[in-house]
Amino acid sequence: MRNNKCIAHRGWSGQAPENTLAAIRMAANHPEIDMIEVDVQMSRDGVPVIIHDYILDRTTNGSGKVGDFTLEELKKLDAGFWFNPAYTGETIPTLEEVLIEARGKAKLNLEIKRAGDWYPAIENKVVELVQRYDMESDIVITSFNHETMRTFTQIAPAIKTGLLIYGYPVLLEELLAYTGASALSMGYDYLTENLVRSSFERGLDIIAWTVDEPQDMKRIASLDERIAICTNHPDRWLLAREA
Ligand code: G3P
Ligand code: CA
């Protein structure tokens, strides 16, 4: 169990405001955090930015849809105060800022948030940035939008993709073939012994999210030490694995 890798969900979001450079830096600087998960959307003027919700209201002092604002407008918003006044001044990071922060320190799981036909060509913009910073081998792309995942596989086969699923996967062969994914990124409560075994047998990686309670961390880790534990609380994982 000690060997399961840890992924910091939205950065070290239990300790710092999610998807900000503060949370990402905290995770990137910890030697035992292997990967950082962040959510990627796009500004009105086509710049990939890091934020979870499609609207600004919960995690910034702005209001309205992320994609209705230019990068300059988004950068004026505060993305830290809501979490703790000590983080006032944190902003919505660009993907480029996050790549620079993580490069050489931690791998990144980029979850592409793309409802409907929003954010046209976000796939090309993300790939262009990842290639510019020579980070293809440090990235896994996931998305609930499986059409978007297929696009990534087609335009950048060197970048790994993971099938993002909340639920028990059916027609898994077809989904893997369609998207080209080589990993399974699953809501942890749907992971079963059989699914774990058969997935590793077919050479898939497994990410389990979002595992925040120590007893769940231990249970998932005990299924197989190759399962990566994605959590808002890496500190709890570091303690739980010793117990
Ligand atoms: O990447 C897994 C997980 O982050 C998906 O759910 O809503 O936290 O982005 P959500
Ligand atoms: Ca996510």
C-alpha cells in the first residue's frame, strides 16, 4: 500500500485554494506527490485557463461564465479570498503558468472541461502549449467529453489520455478503442476487484478519484498498489499509508 502514487486533486486543494498557483506549487514542491490534477477551460480570447466550475461565482469574486471573459478580465479576479483571506491575490492561472510551475517537479493530469461545443479548438491550444514546454511525457489528458479525448489522441498520439468515468463502465472496449485512452480515471466508489484486475491485465493505468477519507484511501490502495490515489488531502494519504 505504501507504493500507491498520490495525485493532488486541483492542486493541494485541502490546504490552498483549488486550481491556483498556490495549491499547485504546494503539491509540486512535495517530493512524494507524483502528479497534480487541474481543470482546463478557455477564456473568451482563446487562452487555456485553470478553473473547475463553468461559472466564476464559487471560487472567485467574479460572476458569470468563464468563457464569456477575456484573459485580461479573468486575471483581475481574486481566486483565493473565498478559501482563506490569507490567499487574497491568487488569480485564475493560465495553463502556461501551470506548466512552468510543474515542469521538472510533478506530472500533470489535465482534465479538459468542455461541455457541448464550448471552447472550440481547446485541444489544439493545449497540445501546442504542452509541446512548446516539451512536456508530452509528463501529461495525462482526461475528459468526461470523450469526443474531445478522441481529438487529443488523433492530434497528439504521444500524449497519454485517460478515460474519465463516473459510474461503472460498460462497453469499455468500445470506449477505449474510440478514445484511444490508455488509462482509466474513475470515481473510486465504482472500482471493483474484477475491474481493477482486468484493467491492469489489458495494460491500462488506473486513477481513483476523489479519495479523501483515510479508510477509503486504504481500501482502494489495498486493491492494487498500481492504483494512483487522487485526493484533495495528500497529507491524509501520507499519514494513512504509514498506519
Ligand atoms: O479528474 C477527476 C475529477 O477531478 C473529476 O471530477 O468534478 O472534481 O473535476 P471533478
Ligand atoms: Ca477535475
